Amino acid sequence: MTTLFTSTVRKVSLALALVASFSAVASTSSFAFSSEAQQQCTGDAFRLCSSEIPNIPKITACMVKHRADLSAGCRGVMDRDMAAQKSGKLAAQ
């Protein structure tokens, strides 16, 4: 049981780290997550999108699809990062 949990945690951590480093496809646009989004959204990714792990584009699409179900912290940082992405500011981070 602990080994399965540890394996899942590693996969999610790796997936979210990659998401923070690269643009992922979400619906029709690409999106780069900040490290703050990774911290705020890890629990939501486990809760809402665990079936998509480790497929980064599917995790991203799932998180966008379940925006209304995200924790307030995750939703806020994702909204901010998406707005920054659209204005070109996130690429500098």
C-alpha cells in the first residue's frame, strides 16, 4: 500500500514538475504552470485528475475542465498564471 502511494506521489510530482517547466496543451491553448501553481494544485491533481497521471496534457485539460472544483488557492494561481501567459509575462519566470 505504501509502495503504491509512494509510486503515485512520484509520478504526480514528476508530472507537475514537467508541467511547471514546459507548456502543456489545454483545450485549444498552451499553458505553462508556475512553481506556485505546482505547490497549490498538487492535491487537486490527485483528487480530481489522478486517472490522467502521468499524461501532462491530459492533467492540464482535466484541471481546466474541473476549474470550478479546484481549491481556492489552485484556482487563483491558475487564473493568474493563465492571464500572465496570455500577456506573455510567464515566459520570463
